[in-house]
Amino acid sequence: MEYKIAVLKGDGIGPEIIAETIKVLDKVAGKYGHKFVYQRGYLGGESIDKYGVPYSEETSRICRNSDAILLGAVGGPKWNEIEAYKRPEKGLLAIRKELAVYTNLRPAILFKELRSASPLKDEIVEDGLDVMIVRELTGGIYFGPREYSEEKAVDTMPYTRNEIERIARKAFEIARNRNKKLTSVDKHNVLDTSKLWRKIVNEVAKDYPDVEVSHMYVDNAAMQLIINPRQFDIILTENMFGDILSDEASMLTGSLGMLPSASLGDEKLGLYEPCHGSAPDIAGQNIANPIATIMSAAMMLRYSFDLEDEAIAIEKAIEEVLSQGYRTADIYTEGTIKISTVEMGTQIANKI
Ligand code: IPM
Ligand code: MG
């Protein structure tokens, strides 16, 4: 089959990690007889440089004409002084909103080979870790009405019934195919949006009697992720809480460089990107970890193209490379073999 993939390299380490991901995808294509056609678009700082805006009409058209979108990362000091409404990050928010990819899946999986890279004590993560964060991605405080003056600034967090209900349904569907355990995270003791969130999650839960639901305050969840992360299977939460908790969860797996993501809507078209940023401090040095992006590509094969075997082939290849001791700098520990971004991509591609 032929699939059209919009490729947005973005800024910082974006081009480096995307190059390795494409190397792996091309290997999958050859092995399984597919054709991936890449169409280059621009997002974030590189788009500001080219078009003057972080997300252009041209790139929007390319994305909407593709079967999936693969994104590196956006942002960097070069664009820090730009007015807030056209910063690189705005491009990312705009593309998420335009494509209505409201379900953001962030699986935090600790590979047993990386246990020593996790800051948690052995007894906490001994039996591994596999938590799926389901983050609402197109609502809440990221998109609410705001105002700014030098004297006063306001951000607001609106949520509608429909926005909460559709993400809750997605999360319960996913829970059904996992351990049937869902923790909804909110701030019900303070926020009205959380009051509505909890009410609607409980309503939706009635349609999924086989799934065990519990509710947890976000501050407690942040603590529980450290002391007992294995109690979680699915964490369902709103946009900003999900942003924060997913960075926290990623570190449990050894490095932010290991956390992939899939952003999905009601169509097959999805947006796939690592959870980490553009890491301008290490850009161009061939030391970034491409694994989160390569795992995001595996998610793309799974969720947008229904190519489950191919997705598993990528995940197995990563496991194999890790079990042979190869590590990028961020996950390096004594006794392992430190390799570059390019070598990591090559190693993984060779195992497909
Ligand atoms: C993420 C990032 C983005 C977010 C930023 C870059 C706007 O932190 O994908 O988690 O906050 O959603
Ligand atoms: Mg984030």
C-alpha cells in the first residue's frame, strides 16, 4: 500500500531525529512492501523563517492531504522575543486545533533494559511500568479566552460537555483493550471545570461497566506517580494536567527522550510527535535520542495505517538494540555503549 506522510522536521534536534525515523520507516517499507511518500511541510521556527507565521496555509494543505503527520519538535531561543501569538509553539497548538486531534496518547513504558536509567528505586519499578496517559489536547486553558497587559494577565480554562465526553469515551475504549483500569485526574476540590469533568466521566463510565474507574486530584497523582506508579494503567486528564504529568511520567521511564505520542481525532489522520521539545542546547551535535520519535512512527503505523505487525517490528527492534547495550547519551549508564543519534537510527533500522 501507498501512504502519504507529511513530514514537519521543526526546530532544534527536530531534523536529526526525523532523519533517523525516516531511515527506520524506509526499512519497514522495503521489508513489508509498502510505499511511504513523504511531503515536506514547515512548523514552528522554521516556518516563521520561511513564511513569517508558525503554521502556514501551505503546510496546512500538505497536512490535510496526507494520511498522517510526522513531527519533530518546535521552538528555540532564536524565536523567543517574538510576540506571543506567533511564537513557534503557537504553530503546534494551531495544527492540533485545526486537525481536531483531541486525543493525545502518551504511553510511558519502562523497558527492562533501562531500569538503571530510571531514577526510581528498583523495588518500585522491578516489574516494569506501562502507563498510558490520555491527555485532552484541543481544549482547556491552552485555548481559552485570555488577556494580557503589563498590569494584569488572564488565562481561562473552559470545557464543554462535548469536549469532555468525547475524550472520556476514547479513554474508556482504550481501557477495554488494556487492563480495564482508568484513573481520571482532576482538581475537583477547587475547579468548576473539574466538577463537570468528574460528573461526565462518571456518566460515560456507566457505558463501560467492565472498566474500573477512580478519580484522583492532580497534586496527589503527581505524588502517586513517584511512590507507586504501578497502580496506574490509564490516566485520563485535561490538557495542562496531562502536559505536566506526561513529562513526569517520562522520566520514570529513564528519559524524556523515550516518550512517544499520538494525537488522534475522529478521522484516521493523526499527528505523531515525541513528547520532548526541540532541545536547542544539543541541536546539531548528533547526540539526541531519536527513540521517542521512532516509537511515535510505530504509533502512526498502528493507529493511522492499521499496520500492527509493522508497528510491533519497530518496537521489537528498539528493544533489541537496547538489550544489546546501545544507548544515546541521555540514557547512558556505566557498562553500556554510548552511540550517536545517527548510529541509533541505523542500529534500529538494521534490526527491522
Ligand atoms: C508538549 C509540549 C507542548 C505542549 C508545547 C511545546 C506547546 O510541551 O507537547 O507536551 O505544552 O503541549
Ligand atoms: Mg509538554
